[in-house]
Amino acid sequence: MRLLPHPATDDIQLTEVLRALSDPIRLEIVARLATYGEMTCTVAGDSLGVHKSTASHHYRTLREAGLVLTKQEGRLKYMSLRRDDLEARFPGLLDSVLLATSVGGHA
């Protein structure tokens, strides 16, 4: 299993996290990961209504911002939320965003 490059916990920047979460597609991906846990990129992107290349761009943006951990096993890539890292860096942020998302009816 190969781990793709990710920022260290201390290098995760609030501006990059918020920028990544400002897109409705990426917010939906994060909400799915929060609800269902680790999943393949294919499953996470099901029914998002975007092309595979666009979904890949969203996954990379989330990974580079420090929101998700992506590992590759053969041809499959698995994503999971970096919940503990985000909580250590910005306590309560992820839960607040997810709560606001579910109240808005998007999750």
C-alpha cells in the first residue's frame, strides 16, 4: 500500500482547509467520508455529477489541504478523513462545518 503525499499536521493551514471546503462538491465528499468512513475514490464520487477528471481534481485539493488521507492499493485509491489531525489543529472546526452542512440539508 502506497501513501500519497500529504501535509504534516502542523503544516495544515486554515485558509487551505476553508478554501477546499468552500466548494459544494468537495463539501459533499467530506460529508460522505464523515458518514461512511474510508471509501474508494470511485465510491466517494458516485452520483456527484462530475467527470472522473474533475472528481480527481477535487480529491487532490482535499488531500493537499490536509482534509483527507489517500492511500493507493493496486489500482484503487482509498480516502478517509483526517479527523484527528484536523481536531488537533483546529478544534471543533470539522464538526461545526459538518453540522452546518447537515442542517442545510446537503449531507
